[in-house]
Amino acid sequence: MLKLIKKQFVLIAVLLGYAPSFVASPLLKKADSLFAAQRFSESRELYSESFNVQKKTSKSDLLKLAFMEEGRDNAVLAIYYLHQFYLFQPENDVKIKIEEMANQNKFQGYSIDEADYAYFLYRTYGPLVEKSLFGMAIALFLFLAYRKIKGVSLGYSPVFTLLFLAASAYFFNFSLPYKRAIVSDEKIFMMSGPSAGSSVVAMLDKGHRLEWTGEEDIWYEVKWNEKKGWVKKTGLLFFL
């Protein structure tokens, strides 16, 4: 009981610094009121529904989910929500907490590295790059129109305009996924190919973090302990 109370005070202290970054939906408002009333089981279901079904969450909601799952001794989901938080805001305390929980539960693959931070940078600054490239393309187009009206040679301006337009179109239409996932089933088989008839390469326990490199239908190609193989999508937790 004292341990749970201590966790609640720690959580409240942390949450004071993280207000939701969007206008909460009626579902999340109800979840917030239930959480404030310490009706954790009901609020957890609503936060989880918002995250998994509606794909809506905030940093404070993720911390609440991690707190409640830790209180239920569900280390896998607690780490998952903390990890998702880290991708939104890579704080060292959160990194340490993830690695400590992984070590305590003998989960492998949780060495949070530069790739995790790089994805945070991509998620945060990617939209700014998109807008900047598009803005430069528009500016160059207007410059071309001005030179055309004045009868001045266009030079290499059309080439640069096309390059900026192509780059902005690429950023608008292609997004890089976060290529790490957590094993969610108790045990999953890593196969030599994307088929149930392939040979078994390894058996993976729940909670380990994998790097995936490709996908085919319901199968994902993953790397594990210097081996490559295929696992079913249904056995993995993916990040937003």
C-alpha cells in the first residue's frame, strides 16, 4: 500500500510538468475524471481505447498508462507506454526507467540509443523541413515568374525549383516508421521465411524489443541476437 501511495505522489509530481498538447476528446475528459477519482481500472480502459483505437494520446496520458500498468505488475505495457513517451520527449530519467525495468524483468533489446533519439528529431522537425522545402519551392517559382516577365534569363532557377518541389513532395508523401517493436504474445516463433511452413529460427518470449527491417502481408522481418527471421504482426506491439 505504501509503495502504491509513493508511486502516486511521484506520478503527480511528474504530471505537473506535462499538460496535454491537444484539446482532449470527451473520452479523454472522462478518463481524466476517473483517474482523478483514483478509479484506475476504468480510466485505464478509456486511455487505452483512445491510444489504440483512436490513435490519440498525450505525454501525460502515456505516463498515466505506464503508472497504472506498473501498478498492475504489467511490466511489458508499462515499458511500452514509457517508450512511447520517450519518442515524444527523450528524457534521460525515462530512458533510465525503461532500461531498469527491462533489466529487472530480463527483457532484451532495450539499450536506448542514437536511433531512438534520431526518430524523435525526425518526428519533431520533419514537418518543419517539409514546410521549409515547399516554401522555398514557391519562392523560387515566384522568382522565375518575375524574371520571365522582366525578360531576364532564367538560368538554373527552374532546376532548383524542381528539386525543391520534388523534395517537398517526397517528405509530404513518405513517412519513416519507427522500426522497433515489442513482443506482446507469451511466446512467438521467428521463422526463416514469411510462412508458417518455414523452419523455426528462434522462439521469442514476451517483452523483448526487436528491430524490424521489412514486411510482407502479415509477416515482419526482424533482427534478433544477430539473426534474421520473420514473425507474425499479431505478436508485436508497434509504436505511434
